[in-house]
Amino acid sequence: MNQFQVIASLAERDVLRYTPAGIPIVTARLQHQSEQVEAGMKRQVEFEIAALAAGEISGALNRAALGEVFRFTGFLARRNRNSKSVVFHIVDFGPVAPD
């Protein structure tokens, strides 16, 4: 199974564009900060990840406010066929529910 979920802020977003097949797509960078427990020890975790949204969800991501925190759900895939780096493909996102 390839499913990835993260709470992150929308750090950067490119303009909405269209693939040659006419599919709308938005690329972005997400920024995450949290405290995790690993081997019984607390650990500060910070990272940025390249992300993209294609199809219907791209419009919503295009309208989302920069700096706002969301819960993103999707999957990881290679940037392109010959790449070793990954991109997070967003299939859904929404507000973070309060704890």
C-alpha cells in the first residue's frame, strides 16, 4: 500500500497549469513540524516535501491560503520515470480537526 498523510502548511504554490491532455495541475511545497517519539525518545521533526495536485483537487489547492495548515492525504511517486526523488501526490486535503 502506498498511502501518505501529513499535517503541514502550504509553504509555496506555483500557478495552475494544464498538462498536454488538458488536466489541471498545481505544484507546491509543504512544510511540516512536529514532535515524534522514536525509541522512547522525543524527537523534533521538520521537513519540506514537493507536492502536486491534479484534476479537480488542483482548483482547491490553488485557492488555499499560503501558510495555512491542512491535513493532506495522497501517495508518493517518483518525480519522473528516471528520477530517484519522490513527489507527494495530493488526492485530498482539508482543515485539521482540533485535538
